[in-house]
Amino acid sequence: MKSRILLAFSVLLSFGQTAGDRVLPGSPLPGIRSRELELFRLGLEDFIAIETAEDGLGPSFNGNSCASCHSVPAVGGISTMTEVRAGHRDEDGKFTVLNGGTLYHLFSIPPHQCQVQIPAEANVIARRAPIALFGDGLIEAIPDQTIIALEDPEDRDGDGVKGRAARLTDVATGHPRIGRFGWKAQHATLLAFSADAYMNEMGITNDLFREEAALGITPEQLKRCSPKRGIEDVRNRRTGLRSIDNFENFMRLLAPIGRGPIDSEVRAGDGLFKSTGCATCHTPLLMTGPNVNPLFDSQRVELYADLLLHNIGTGDGIEQEPATGEEIRTPALWGLRFRRSLLHDGSAATAEEAIRRHGGEAKRALDRFTELTDKDRRALIHFLDSL
Ligand code: HEC
Ligand code: HEC
């Protein structure tokens, strides 16, 4: 039985509140119907539930609840933690996955005989920061074709910006899809990401990720460390839902963070964001497709991202399908004012620092940013602070 924490109740009581006409972070999508609100509540409850070894946590893991890494400024957000990926790159640049994976868990359950260790052959070690989940249901509802229409892998228009759609097979359906979630655009659906995270962040096996894993730990050792047998994420008798369904529902129905106050400097900064070339990758608006659910039917998604893979010179060297070591998916900038630190590895303290790290495909945009007058640069940053 999962332990529920009191926080659950305060969170449950507060959601749906608005400040003026603004939706508070952590609220469900405006217009949500009662059946969906119930699914959102169940999802939130499971998302914040602390798992133990008896629930299947571990034997090695990165966190004991989804919310342990997704909670700032509200459940569904980010946290200050980063996780570790590692591998080997030889002199010719060929990347090799060691021990069958690249994600090295930070923790293990007592008596810690399955604590993973980065092997001596690893010469690439990279950190990854959490990504906020606000508005992810709208991002999921953007048609693949919309993302494909934005790609330009050969740079045919000669603007220096390429961008490649992340072609992959969705583990939830087995269908070919365009990835959009994760720093490497490694998943197309929230169900697939939920199942991946449940297994790979928390060590809880489920219908989509059935094998327990701890890098470098032998199968025999793993059996001794993992007290639970079989699939650990089973359907709840009362609701008929698996935890991975609950996580999917919570994230799908979680509202995006609304814009902050917009003054004349913000408006000026908005114009500069476009004229500087930032909007080429940080696409201000995408639309969801036709959808039987009105919450997702032809909705505006003001995410500030094209969801494509780019090489802007910040790549972490980790090859992870569908991305190369150099590629990172353009992060959405909505909700930016609530996020620190920035970049995939959390290495930038401020938006300006993150911008100054742009190179490669974003070199021209960076040059134009650098050439701005101090006043214009301040306006652009002020605009980012309104997102
Ligand atoms: C140990 C910290 C940690 C825990 C626990 C964790 N996450 Fe994450 N989450 C991350 C990090 C780090 C990323 C970025 C990973 C990447 O792309 O490599 C991420 C990314 C995501 C994304 C992609 C969001 C987007 O818009 O691109 C989703 C969805 C997600 N997590 C859901 C979950 C769910 C559901 C759980 C619980 C089953 C969970 N996470 C548990 C750290 C965590
Ligand atoms: C060629 C595409 C491209 C262009 C042009 C571009 N960016 Fe980015 N931007 C990215 C990618 C990719 C990342 C993620 C890099 C990473 O994390 O390593 C990023 C990250 C960021 C971040 C950090 C976001 C976060 O959540 O960590 C900010 C802020 C940002 N860009 C602002 C800008 C601004 C302002 C401009 C214009 C001066 C700009 N970008 C131009 C692709 C681009």
C-alpha cells in the first residue's frame, strides 16, 4: 500500500484556483469536466505518492515519487536535482552504450547491494535536469504532421537553422510517431513517458517496461536485491487504472502556466525575440489537431518551441534514440519565469547565460542578440521573464 502524504490534501484543495483571471501553476486545464477532474485528482494522488521497496521501488532508482523531481513551483514542475547519464566515445567519435543503458541511478534500496556504479571505461558523463510538465497534454495533441512541416534538416532556406523531427516507434501503441517529450525528444506520448519514468526513474516494472534494470548489476544479483516478483504496477481494484494511466491522466490534464503581466517593454522584447531569430526554433504558437475532446480540439499551444532536434553546440554527447549526441530538442519556453536553473544539464543560472551558450544552428541568432543595444537586450530578457 502506498503511503499517502498530507500534502495531497492541501494540493487537492488548492487546485482550480485562479489569481485574477490567471490559472495558478498546478491547476487542471480550464473547462475540465467532472469525470476528467476525477481522473486528474486520482492522477495527482498517485503522482505525489511515495513508493517503497514493498511497492516495487528499486532496487536502484533516482527518486521515490514522480513529484520528488517535479514539484516547483507546483506539482508537475521541476526541482534542483539532476540525473546522470554516461557512456563511452572512442577516438572516431563512435558512441558505445556500456552495461546496456546510459542512465545511472543515484540511489538503491537497503542493503544497497545493487547500487550502480559508473564503469571505468566511461568517458562521457552528462547531467540532465527535469522538465516541467505544465501543458504537456496540449503538446501531446499537436499532430506529427505539424512538427514535420517545421523541419529543415538540409537547411534548404539557408538560414543556418536545420531542425529534425524525432522519428521513433511509440512504445505505448507500437506506431511510428514523432517524439516531442524529453531533452532528446525520446517519446511521443505521455503514457510511454510515464511507463519509462516509472521503470527508469523509480525501478517499478510495468506493462510497457517489464524488465527490472540496474546498470552493471548481474541478473542473479538483481533477483536477490529486488524483493518483488512480476509486474509491479498492477491495476487498482477500485478504479481499474494502473499507476502509469494515472500519471498520464494527471499530466494530460495539467494546465500550462499562463503569461505574466505584459507591458510595453515586454511587447518590444517580443518583437526583438522574433527579429533576432529566436522564434525560428522557439516557435511561439502551434495548434493541436481536431480532437473529440474539446479540451484538446484545435487549441492554441503557446509553447515557444518547434519540438525539433537541433545542434546548438550544447549537446551532452549521449546518443539516445532518436537523437545524436549533439542534438537537443528545443525546450518550450512557457513558464520560463518559474524555472531555474536552465539548459538540459541545469548549467545556466539565468536566461541570458542560457542564450550566450547558444551556438551551432543558433549562431546567427546569438550574434544578433550580442549586437543588440543594452536597452533592447534588456527588453528581450524582460519578455522572456513574462513567459
Ligand atoms: C529523479 C528525478 C525524476 C523522477 C523521480 C521523475 N522524473 Fe520525470 N523527468 C526527470 C528528468 C531529469 C527529465 C528530463 C529527462 C530527459 O529528457 O532525459 C524528466 C522528464 C519528464 C517528462 C518529459 C516532459 C516534457 O515535456 O518533455 C515527463 C512526461 C516526465 N518526466 C514524467 C515523469 C513521471 C510520470 C514520473 C513518475 C513516474 C517522473 N517523471 C519521475 C526527472 C525525474
Ligand atoms: C537553432 C534553434 C534555436 C535558436 C535559433 C534559439 N534557440 Fe534557444 N534553445 C534551443 C535549444 C536546442 C535549447 C536547449 C539547449 C540545451 O539545453 O542544451 C535552447 C534553450 C534555450 C533557453 C533555456 C530554456 C530552458 O528551459 O532551459 C532559453 C532561455 C533560450 N533557448 C532562449 C533563446 C533566445 C532568447 C534565442 C534568440 C536569441 C534562442 N533561444 C534561439 C534552440 C534554439
